[in-house]
Amino acid sequence: RECLNVFGALNGNNCDSPNVQELVLAWNYQSDLPRFIDRMSLGMRQKLGILLALAGQPKIVLMDESLNGLDPTSALILKRFLQAQVKRKAFSVFMATHALDVVEHYADAALVCDQGRIALSLDRSDLDQADGRLDQLIARRLAQPSNSLD
């Protein structure tokens, strides 16, 4: 809790924003907030990082493998929360992930990177076309040099 409060004070934000409180309650995270960070599990630290990202009521949320370390229930809560926030245009989410099921089910669009470069751009219709086989669709498209975005 102190980390959230200090972060909020430094940035002029309210760390008790509705977004933060919604996730704290959904994750049943209230009892974990008083812990020292060095005594938290990876999942607890991930949750704290996500809460810090949402504390300032941002317009854009950048996430890098944010589901890593979360238990399946917490990950599902986060995915549904982010989807609802994007749907009501509270903020946009840019997520780097290797979890293709997340991309296929929750993303509006996707960029596939190869060696640090954008190699492929997929829109929602492409993701729908994948039908559970996004890895195969990506492999097929990457094999076609004309579709590269160099």
C-alpha cells in the first residue's frame, strides 16, 4: 500500500482510483498490500506493477508479459478487466506477449516481431480467421516475403 501511495504522491495521482480498487477487490489482494515487496511472490509483484500502471488513470497502458506469474484466475480477471476498459474507451492497451491465445481472443490487432522488427500486422479479421491456430497462420504469413513490413 505504501508503494502505491508514494507513487501516487510523486505523480499527483490518486492510487485509490476506481480501476485500482476494482482489481484489488477482484483479486482479493487487500491482505497482500501490507506486505514488503521483497516478500511477495512473482504473481503478487506482477499485480502490484499492474496496479501502479493503472493508478494514474492513464489513456494508454503498456504491458510487457504482464500475465507472467499470475495464476489462471488472476490472469482471467485481468484480461476481462482490460477488455471491459478498452470497450468503454477508458484507455488503450498495448501488450507484448508470447501467449497467442490472449492475442487471438482479446486483441483488436497484433504486430508480430522478428529479430526486433515488425514482420507482420494482423487485424481482427485475421485473428478471427486463425480459428485457434494463430501460430500456423503466423508461420504461413511469415513464409510469404511479400507480406513482410520491412
